[in-house]
Amino acid sequence: MAKYKLEYIWLDGYTPLASLRSKTQIKEFASFPKLEELPNWGFDGSSTQQAEGKSSDCVLKPVAVFPDVTRRNGVLVMCEVMMPDGKTPHPSNTRATIPDDPGTWFGFEQEYFFYKDGAPLGFPAGGFPGPQGPYYTGVGYKNVGSVAREIVEKHIDICLDAGINLEGINAEVAKGQWEFQIFGKGSKNAADQMWVARYILARLTEAYGVDIEWQCKPIRGPFNQPLDWNGSGMHSNFSTERMRSEGGKEYFEKLMAAFAKHMDEHIAVYGPDNHLRLTGLHETQSIDKFTYGLADRGASIRIPHSFVNSGYKGYLEDRRPNSAADPYLVAGRILKTIQSVA
Ligand code: ADP
Ligand code: MN
Ligand code: MN
Ligand code: MN
């Protein structure tokens, strides 16, 4: 037997941006615990905007388990929040509400800013660095500073050791802005991995005095100037079994018609403040337009060359979801729209 450190992770009830919360419980197991072996647990929902003070207990129901190599016998336990009966999903529990299908694959590109002392990492105190250009996929101290790469390297290893399908990283267009990509099969699985990868990153940067800014348009200056700094997206690449094996131009056009029809429902779950980011500038489409285009990074949905070259088969990229969006709701909405097409 060994004592395992079980880190129960959940999403709080804050709107429009839920935050990650977690706490540790120590339990003895013969070997690394399986999901079925992990008990439900509780927390004080009155401190997370999930309950009134009088009847404050909420239930944590484990839904996914990952090894945590940063701690001896460490376990990351992603949870759904349930009502006190343990059976009814709490209103903040988005995971419980979405359609799922293991044949639908998602690749999320998570962009974010490192923040230190109230500004993006690498911004000079009270001012702005040189304009965008050299930072995207940049190398060298003047472009990426001295600690960002150390953090993203550690993030890769912790995620891979946890069994998370992190597929890559890159420095992004704005200074202090980076991206990682997560791939998963099924909307719940892919989004679980994304939330845990976000958790790992936010926890990792504590020791550096650095925060992660998930908000999609943190820099709106310089003062009196146009919005000259890129925002952060969570481009969501998706493919269903039918899109990969059968595809076809006719089916593709039906899919796009459904995405156009449900534009408002998509935008509603694609993250707060998205009007600040989806402006038609900085490789985005305007928030009130739906367009798609071949290799078009100014479209709502980008069609990769590979998709057309293989006879309208493969995956598509929805470029509208933002960095703060809830991947459960994003994946669920995409799947719902696809399922509405005969
Ligand atoms: P870019 O920056 O050019 O938009 P990235 O390489 O950052 O592209 O991201 C591409 C994403 O597409 C990755 O997250 C990858 O997992 C995902 N992807 C690749 N093939 C598929 C597929 N068949 N279904 C869903 N997602 C896919
Ligand atoms: Mn990318
Ligand atoms: Mn990117
Ligand atoms: Mn992309």
C-alpha cells in the first residue's frame, strides 16, 4: 500500500469566466488508483459561487484521472460538480450537459499570455516593447525572454507524463504570448485534457511569480492607438468519423450552412469578451459574420489544404473560440451543430 496525493480539480461558479479550483486528499491504494476507485468528495460551494451559505456542500465526482509526476504518488483528478444528492449535475457543471461521441476528434490550440507584475512577461515597466513581428515562433532573449521557454518545456513534460496528448507548443505573435495544442477523441475527453493542461500550467507558473492571462484581449493599447496587439484564441479543429471517411463537397456545404444558421449559439459559448478579439483584424473574422475559406486565417472556419486535396475529407478549424472559452461548451456546441445535419 502507498499513500497517494489525490488532487481533486473542478470549475467554480464564477461567470462569465469559471476558474479552476483544487484541493488535496490523501488516500491509501495498493497501486495507482483507477477512476472507479476514487470516491466522491465535497467542498464548500458558498466560497466558489456554487451554493448559499446555509446549505453549502457541493459534491465532487471524479471523471478523469492523470498521474502527476510533480509530486510523489501524485494524482490529478478532474471532477464534475454535483448537487448534494450526488446525482444531479450542478448548474455550473457544463460537462454534464454536452453531447459526446468518441468518433469526433478535437484539436484545441490554446493561446495565452504569461503575466508578471500586471503586464505581459517581457513588457518593459509602464511601457510597450517593439511592435509585433519577431515574437511569433521567435528565438533569442530579446524575443522570448529568459523564463518563458523553461516554463513551456516543463509544461510539455508534465503533460506528457500525465498521459495528456499535448501535441506541440509555439511562441505567439504578441510578446509574452504562447500556445500549446491538445488533441483528444470525444468532446468530454478532449476538454478534460485541456482543463487539466490549463491547470498544470497555472500551477507550474506560481513558483516563477508568473500568472496565466486567459482573457482573450488583455492588451488594448498603446493609449489612444488602435488595438495593435493580437488577442488569444482557442482555435478548435474538429473531425467526425463521417468527415474523415466519407466527406464530400455536398456534405461539407451542408455543414457550413448549419454553422451559419447557428452562428449566435456558437458565439455564445466561444468565450467572454470575444467582440474585442473578433474584429476582422489580426487573423480573425468579425464577430457578427460567418465565413469559411481555403487556408483563410481571416475566416470564421478555415479549410486546410489537405481537406480539399483529399476530396473534402478530414478536419476543419473553427477559429472563433477564444482562449478563455470553456472547451466542454465549445466541443459540445460543434458536435451539436454537426449532429443537426442529416
Ligand atoms: P495552425 O496553427 O496552423 O492553425 P496547429 O498545428 O497549431 O495549426 O493545430 C492543428 C490542430 O489540428 C492540432 O491541435 C491537431 O491536433 C488538430 N488536428 C489534426 N488532425 C485532426 C483531425 N483529424 N481531427 C481533429 N483535429 C485534428
Ligand atoms: Mn496553432
Ligand atoms: Mn496560434
Ligand atoms: Mn490555428
